[in-house]
Amino acid sequence: MKIANIESLDHEGRGVAHVDGKAVFIEGALPGEVVEYVIFKKKDSYDQANATRIVKPSFLRTSPKCRYFGVCGGCSMQHLEADAQVAAKQRVLEDNLWHIGKVKPQAILPAIYGQAWEYRHRARLSVRYVHKKGGVLIGFHEKRSSFVVDMSSCEILPARISALIDPLRELVGALSIRERLPQFEIAMGQNVDVMVIRNLDALTAEDEKLLKTFAERHAIQFFLQPKGPETVHPFHPLDAPELTYTLPEFDVVMPFHPTEFTQVNPAINRMLVRRALALLDPQPGERVADLFCGLGNFTLPIARQGAQVLGVEGSEMLVRRARSNAEGNGLADRASFQVANLFETTEASLAELGRFDKMLIDPPRDGAIEVVKSLGENAPRRIVYVSCNPSTLARDASVLVFTQGYQLKAAGVVNMFPHTAHVESIAFFEK
């Protein structure tokens, strides 16, 4: 057994210590604590370990609310007080900007945060039929494992969905395809809750009857996915309301398909859109680019402000959906969309899109390095960058500041995923 003094938290929410000149990343440990730990992975330059006893606890330590914390891989920070989690994520953002990008924001934006529990409106529950254990397991994966945690509840899912875990277990156990049903994908909307069943085998008539009864009893809609994502289709009831989320501040209703990307935390998404639009400040007569636009989560609010906006996305299917959403919200005259692989952006391909006064960038974890390298003479005077990965944001910020001549005016975190180490952020650049 070894003892360490914890110095800080890393980007995965692990306590960081140095023992005998070597870094040790200790799960379950917090800054300021003295802990006993056991190493489970040794590397040349660092070790990974689990805390086995807290010798001296931090005053910020709190009791995890979830009975599965420490086993389930879904949350890593429930032992840290909620406000301290946000502060830790802000430090991760600032550390990445400085150590990777060599940049510092002129101002730190107030953190965007909201309710810490029952926030997750999208989730994927794994299912395993284990004959030796006498039945069906439903839950998230264990930490560092493909094994499924046998859950009866989840504190970050809304209560009405968490309460369905045990009934779902009984349902799966009664199905003929229980050994060929690996997951439920959950998508909650404004007026309907959808569960997509990944059914590797066809349903029998009795299976269909059981699913229909369950859907009616628990007021959900089942979709089926027999093969790839393109095979997802509604099963029961067929007359359920359309799956949507709303941005009331911008009078936008956004229909979406249950397997399409939307933010898991709709309340925080509303605050994020409000913050992004306040920083971007689109005006009538301006031309704005929304890169990696998806379904139009930012595009349509920008258009609602009166600007002409071009949304660019790599998926033809998403662009079709975005166009439909613009039409449905009466914004087709101000919002247009184009398919392009933004990971292969060149200065010439970006110039072909025309000149923009302002730009919003919302890339996946890989960031937008080719975009920021390709900004030419007609680069927009203002850029708002929404990031789900502080390290790629820092890399791209360095290019924007030192190569493209922007100032990093402000940056701050968005706590989209409470109790996890995931850091969303927003940054504001201006020439």
C-alpha cells in the first residue's frame, strides 16, 4: 500500500500526485487529500491507480448520490461538490489554453451550469442476457470494462426514465430475442420519449405484443433498429408526437430523429445558444457562417436575429434535416445549408463559400484545425468557437492568435455533463 498527497485534478477527473519523481493518476482522489492507493497500470513515465482509503479528506468531498458510483463508468466526479466540479473544469480549460496553445483569454466568462441531477435526455443503455447470473443486465458499462453494470436506477437520467430500468429488464427477459438485443438508445423530446431497440433478430408476434403493451403502459414510443443506422424506424405507437426540442428564446422548434446528434442536456443547450448568440451578436445585413452546423442548433437562432447564415455540415442527411427545420420555422429565406467535408478545408474551398462578417464553429472532438488554418484575407472579424475538447480548442486557438491575427477575448466552460470529467467550453475571438 502506498500513500500520496494529491496536488490537482487531471482532465479525466483523477487526482494527480508525484511519488518518487513519477506522476501517479489516482481515481477517486481529490486535490489536497492524502490517500492510500493501489496501482493498476504501470507506464514508464506515469502510473494509474485507485484510491483505497482517504487518509485526509478534502473539505470539498461529498457523498456520491448514486449507489453505482465507482463501478459504473458513466460518472467520475460525484465525490466532488458540484460547484467545485465546475471550477475544476475551468482550470482544465485554462491549463489547456496555456500549456498547449500558449494563449490566455482576456476575460473569463461566467460558467454555464444548471441542475446536477436528472439532466441527461439522451443515453445508451447496454443490455446483456447472462444465463449464469439468472437473467438480464441493463445499465452502463463498468469503468475500463465492457461488462455491464446491473443497474436499477440512474441519478443523471430523468426520474421517469430511471424508473423504467427494472420494467425494461422484465420486458427483455420475456422476449424471444433477449440474447440478441444489445442496447436501448433513449431520446427524450418535448412531447415524447423514444427508445430505440437494437434488435439483431426479427421479433415474433408475441414479442411485438409485449412491446406494444409496454409502450402503452409507460407512455413511450419504441423504434426498432434491425441493422445499420439507416434501418431505424418507428414501431409503436405510430401516431406518437414528433420528437422535438425547443429554443423558446429564439422561437425555434427543432424536430430530430432519435439517433441524430443533439445535446444531452437541453436546459444547458438553451443557455449555451443564448451565450453564443450574445457573443456573436449577428445583425440584419450581416453574413454569418455556422460550421459543423448539424441540425441547425445555432444556425436557426442566428437567422432569427436577422442575419443571412450559411450552415455547413459534412453529412448530406443532416443538411437535408437542417433545411427542413429552417423551412418548418419560417427561416428558409435567411438560412441556407451546404454539404462539405470541413476536415479537408483549404483556403480555396473556404473562399468559395464567400465572405463572412462573423463565424460560429462547433466541431466534434477533433476540432477545426483545417478551417482555422484556411482563413484567408476575407477572414471574419469575429469567431465564436464552441468546443467539446479543450485540448483541440487550445491547438486551434494558437493558430487563430499567432497565425491569423485574432485576439482571444474571452473563454469559459459549459457544464453540459455534470459529474463527469467532460469539458465543454466556448471561446470568443476578434480581430
